[in-house]
Amino acid sequence: MARTKQAVSGYRTTKGERFSYWMYFLGENIFYGLIAINMQTFYSDVGITAASVAVILFITKLWDAVNDPLFGVLIDRIKFKKGRFLPWLRIAMPLLAVSSIFFFALPAGANPVLKIVWATVAYIAWDASYTICDVPMFILPTSMTDNIKERSQMLAMGRYFAMIGITGASMLLPMVQKRLGWLACGIIFSAVAAVTMLPLCFKAKERRVVRPEKEASLKQMGKYVIGNKYLLLFYVAMFIGSLTNFIQYVTLFFARYNLGNQDAASLLSMMSMIPMLVVGAFIPSITKRMDKFNIYVFCQIAAAVLGGVRYFVGYENMSLFYVLYFVHSIFTSANNILLFMFTPDCLEYGTYHTGERAEGVAASVQTFFSKLVGSLSGPFAMLILAACGFVAGETAVQPQSALNGIWLCYTLLPSVGILLALTLLYFYKLRDKDVQIMAQYNDGHLTKEEADEKLASKYGPAAILTKMTVTESV
């Protein structure tokens, strides 16, 4: 009966598989909320100076920028007997737990040099473990099913569960840490995260294993990225649009200096979390009925317009300010959920157009640009504030020019970035119904002539599938 329902719905995966996939996202992002968001506070608590923390962050972020492409090559070169991506996810789960506990095991009484070395090594180990699960997770649905709508639902709900993981960890960690300390906190959260990640290791099935015949290299990776114009186009646009998304970096400054009430930052954070959780629950059903790129562009335009409206309306009328902020958060939440649903589409286009299939490379491009934005947008925001005369110090009195700069970063500049990104996205032509045809061709279910006729040469001639091997299991 279950099999019949799957056939009727067109889904290849079971409900249990999909739920285990979402739960893995939950656990992965509990780890993220545990380490990535709290690392600077932990370093400070164990007595590492601010200057030393800056050095540690520079070294680790440098490693962070290069390990994704390297791991993308490894995914395409290493051949496991049982699947391409699930073996990596099974390896990542215990590594994340162990490296997280090791991170918090740093002895507070150690000498300063040992603390710096320990902190650096521990974070690099944790980040490598996180990359091992993060890169395959976004591309695993291409191996579990050839149904484009099914993939979109899996990825959308995965992002939804990810936000729950980050939000839950961020809200609960301060209370647990205050009562039990950092090490106990690391052990408890790591255990919970590992348990939520465990079901996927046993329930998921890779039905559509596609192995490239050529071994990947960094040179080939560069050629693939350049040759896959939509993959490069989409993530360059994402990079441009996100580079000026300064809201998360200046929210505390805005609450403290512009509103004169630092506690307002908590209210603003809560008001942005609620739309994330609500919108995330509806995105999968919406993308089943509408093309997700059209939804994404609409939400981007709405977010850009609302950012401009908020800038010119100001914040003298606080009721109107909060209403506009809440509505703005609805569209930015949808954007954040939809953002990483396009990598599998670009992968199918790349395979259809060139005959080359490189899941690891495609996924590593996504994580590379995401982390590159994270390493540049924060400093960029601070440079803008410095140019506006921002005065350092928690109790500092800011000149009007600095208050204007904070408000600019909080409202208008993110809108400018979105508009610049949309000019590039105008040339992004991939749509769900076309990607579905490409996936059928890539799997050998359609001939070249059939695929070309359905696509009407919209994306150029399809390559002959001689460069990859497709293994279909039922």
C-alpha cells in the first residue's frame, strides 16, 4: 500500500526517509548553533584576549574558504561501495560530536599559547567535520529521487528544520551553560544533535547513484564551474545580494544607539524568527504548485521595496516600524529558505549540457560563496560605519552621522544589494518543468531527440551521456 501511494504521488522516497533527512538538518544546525554562533563568547570566557581571537578567526576563516572546494573534489574522486553521499554523512555525525566536545574541553587554566593552539586546532577540526556533512546534505536529494518537486520539498523542509535547530540551540544554550558550564553544555547538545542525525544513516536510500568516470581535480572543478553558467550566475548573484545584507551585524547597534534600548534587539530577533518558522512550513506546498524561481524573485523584489520604504518612513513611529519590519521579515525568510534549493537544478543543467556530473563540486560552490559572504559582509558593514564616524565602545555616544549610517545599513543598503543581484538573475533561465526534463534525460529515460523537442533548444544541445555512469536501484 505504501508503495502504491508513492507511485500515485510521484514520490520515490518514503515519509520516513524524508523525515530523517529533515532531522539530520536539525542536528547539523544544533551543532552550528552550539559552535559557530557561540565561539567568540566561549573564547572570551576561557581567557583568550580579543586580539588573539582575531588571529584565530583569521586562520580558521582562511581554512574555511579553501576546505569546501577541496572536499568537493574528494566527493567526486572517492568511490564508496554503498552510495556517494550517505557514507560521508555517516562519517560526519560522530566526527561532529567528538570535535564539538573537544572544542569545549579547552582547559581554562592552561597557558595562553596552549589556549590559542587548542582553540585553533579544535575549530579547524570542527569546521572540517561540519563541511563533511554540509556539502553532501544539499546534494543528497538528487541521489534519492529524480522528482524535481520532491527535491524542492525536501530541501525547503530541510532549511525549516535547520532554522529550528539554530534557533533552539541559541535560545537554550545560555540557560544550560549558566548552570552546568561550557563542557557539560557541549556534551549535552552534541548528544542531542547526534541522536537526531542518526535515523538518516539507516533509513535513507540512494536510488540514483551517478558516478563521474573522470576523476575530479581542482583544474577540472574550475572548468566545470565556468562551463555551468547557471551555477556560476546564481551564486555570483547571491554573493552580490548578500554582501550588503548587514541587518544581522547592526541590529544590536541599531537597538542600542538608534532606539536607545538594547533589549529591543531581542524583540527584533524574535520578530524575525516567527516568520521563518511560519513561512518555512508553507514553502514546500507552495513550490509544488508554483515555480520556485518565480517565487524567489517575487520575494526578493518585495524585500527590496520594503527595505526602501522602511528607510524613508524612519522609526519615529514605532508601531509602524515594527509592522513594516515584520512584513519585511516574511519575505526575507522565504528568500533564505528558497536560496539553497537551486543547486540541484544547476547540477541537472550541467549534466544535460556537458555530460559531466559533479555533485560535490556543485555543492562546494554553494557553501564556498555562502562562507565567502559571511567573511566579507561583516567587515564591510563596519567599514561603512567607520566612514560615518562610528565611535567604538558600549557606552559611547554616537554622532548623528553614525546613527544615519546604522539606519542606512539596516534598511536601504540591503535593498541595493538585492536589486543588483536581480539584474544578474534576469539571465537565469532554468525553470522547474525544464529541469525535470533534463533529469529524465540525464537518467536515460528520454532520448536526446525527445529532450531537445521538449526543451525546444532553450538551453543548448544536450551532451551524449558517455562521461558518467548511472546506477538505478529500486
